[in-house]
Amino acid sequence: MQEQTLVYHPIGIIHSPFRDIADRPIQPAGARGVAGTVLHIEDMDIVNGTHCNDTR
């Protein structure tokens, strides 16, 4: 059987207040009231890593 290669490509970036893996909740209820942002690659300016609608 021929060996196959699996390649992963990022589809987005998640911004969260949880910086340490040990602090992240394992269930959604543990993050109730915590805001985060998910940016999809198609909405990103890949060169500088900012959101296309970011006016900063």
C-alpha cells in the first residue's frame, strides 16, 4: 500500500481571551458570556494579517 500525505491548510484565525490551554473551558457552558472572534482566511489580508474591514 502506498503511503499518502495529508496536508492541512488554515481556514481562519480565532481570537479569544483564553491564552493558556489550561484555562480554556472544555464545554461551551464554561465560556458563557465570553466573547471571541473568528476570521475566515477569505476575509483576511494575508500580507499583514488584518481583517479586510479593519480601519486601523
